Amino acid sequence: MNHTTCRHLGVAVALLAVLPALRVPALAQSVDLAERMPEGTVLYVGWAGCEHAATAAKETAIGKTLADPQVRGFFKSLDSAIEAF
């Protein structure tokens, strides 16, 4: 996922999370958005941003596998083959 796509995804998630809370007047102090959700809220999704997710993903088994030079080479050759097609 490129940086622009990730930024757009973050903005979309933020808007979807904030829209229900806009019924409440803005408070002068910072309030956790989860606390502002209506009582019947079934699902709340928070997003720390692309940079945080990318940093955390690098430490997972999948992140380490994808960072392996052989795996990166495989994906580069796959990308080249797809573009040539």
C-alpha cells in the first residue's frame, strides 16, 4: 500500500469514526473518541496512522518474511512479469 493510499484510508476511517460523534458539540478539552460514541455503539475502530502500522508490521513474522532479500527479489520479478504481460 503506497503512502497516498494509506493516507486516504486513514482519512476515510477517521471520518467514519467521527461522523456519529459530530452530533455532540465540540468540547474545549481533548476527549477520547471512544468515550463520545453513543451507548448502543457496537463497533469502534481506532487508527494510529500508517507510520505506526508500518513500524509495528515490520516486527511481525510476516513483516520479517517480506523483508527477506529473497522474498523481495521474488516479488520484484513477479512485478516485472506482470508488467511485461
